[in-house]
Amino acid sequence: MEPLAERVLQGDVRATARLLRCIDDRNGPWRRALADLHPHTGRAWVLGITGNPGAGKSTLTDQLVTYYRRAGLRVGVIAVDPSSPFTGGAILGDRIRMQRHALDAEVFIRSMATRGELGGLSRSTADAVRVLDAWGAAMVIVETVGVGQDELEIARLAHTTAVVMAPGMGDEVQAIKAGILEIADVFVVNKADRDGADATVRDLEMMIALGHEILHSGAHSVGHRGARLDLAEARHRAAANEWLTPIVKTVASRGEGVAQVAEAVAKHRAWLASTDAGAERQVLRARDELTVVFREALMADAMARVGASFDVATARVRDRAQDPYEAAAALLEQYRGS
């Protein structure tokens, strides 16, 4: 076994930090270490925290760390921050808010830069989750950068995805545009002591009820029926194999509602463990994980083989001598023949 991986399995914090740096930079023994760690993963529960910037994701994450530590659990946190325009590294804004856990040996907090990646995560986030899993974390919390309407990658990585919203940060139409009905396993209405919190909850309830009606009746048969369907009826009609997204009100700055969020996560975990939908989701997570790695490896191999031809094709596209599809097809033919 790679010595670095062995030290991670022993709970060595320094080795874990070093391996995460190697993964982020794609140098050193990172690939061998990940291969050695893989059989020892799969024990941690991955909780994704996403939502609009300013909704209180970092504060909620900090409070959840406190909650799980009181329960005696080892916790890993991956805070994905925007890349600095000067250094390319993470700005560390989220980590600053979690300073009170810095001296806790059972909490590992890692900030990672997006480095231009879309979807709210960095390219190394999934690998970092595996390392913290092998390190012994029972809970791994992944807080996304907060990019709004393009933040769907977390749903493919996390077992449970919590979408954090706050009053006055957009109406239900904006929420539908963001696709949160599809990715949210738990809705958190944070800053619930502000005006408009109850209205935000009602908007979410309406979307959940309407989404449930669409699921069962088909998009062409909703009409006025769907508009009148309330959440209580939707919950009553929900089958055992369905998960109806709960809505939890919190004031994370005061720790209010945090226990209820953790309870909702625990219920979702139990639901996944007892339903066919949960088993299917595990298969999809593994497939997505393999797809991302395979795509990256395939792209690296292709770029290495076509070499300077890519620059030539780029110039032809720039000069309007060839359209991008034709250029890509020619490069693909060259790659296949190499």
C-alpha cells in the first residue's frame, strides 16, 4: 500500500492534508493512494449543502458540524470556494466561518477552489470525499460555491442534498429555474426570523405539491387540479417508495432548527436504505463517478494524441475556414487512427 494512504487510514491528519493537496494539484502519488483507499470507503454519509450565495450555507454547515460532534461523530467538511483571480486558489471565505472547529482533531475542514469548473464543485471534490471517508469521517459535508442556477453537480455526489433558501432572495419561479425541485432532498428556509419566511415556505409547499401531481398525473393533465392540490394531500398520496421533500425552518446563526435538519437527513438516509429508489440512486452515483473519471482520462489521452493538430484546428475555426463540428470530427478521426 502507498505509505500516504496507509497513514490516512490510521487517521493521520497531516497525511490526509498532504494527499488532498496532491489530488488538487494532480501530482505526487495521488492516483495510487486513491486506488489503495477505495476498498476502505463507502462508510461515510455525504451531505451536500447548496443554495444561493448569502442564504447562510456556511453558517448552517458550521452548526451541523457542532451537532454531529456532540453526537460523537468524526466530521469532514469540503468547502468549495470561488477561485481567486490572482492566485487561482480558494478565497477561504467559508473556512473563516468555521474557525471554532480548527483545534478539534475529529473535524477536518478543507477548502477547495473551483478552478473554473461549473456546477458548484471543483474537479477534485469527489476524490476529496473519498479521502475523508477513508480517514474515518462518519459525515462528510460538502458545501458548494453557491452559483445559483448551475449548481446541480452536488446532487450526483451527495447521498442527501439540502438546498438552503432565505426570505427575499427570489420567488418560486426563480426556484423552479434553478432546478431545485429535482436536486433537493431537504429544503432549509434559513433566516426564518425575517419577514417573508412563511411565504417562502408556502411557495416551496406549492412546488412540492405541484411536482407530485405532475409525477402521478403527467404534465398534460395537471391544469387547475395541480394548482389546487395542497401539500397535505400530496403527503397522503405519496407512495412508500417516494420521498416527499421536507421543509425545515432555521435560524442558523442562533442554532435554531439545526437538529431538525439533521433529523430530516437521518430520515432520508433511512428511506434510501429501505427502498428500491435508494438502491437505484447508489448505482447512478457510481455510474456518474466513473463517467467523470473516464471522461477526464479520455480527454487527456485524446489531447496528447492529436497534439499540434488541435492548435491548427483552432486557427481554422477562428479564421472561419472550418466550423467547430467539422474540426472536431476531423480531430476525432485522427484520434481513432492513431
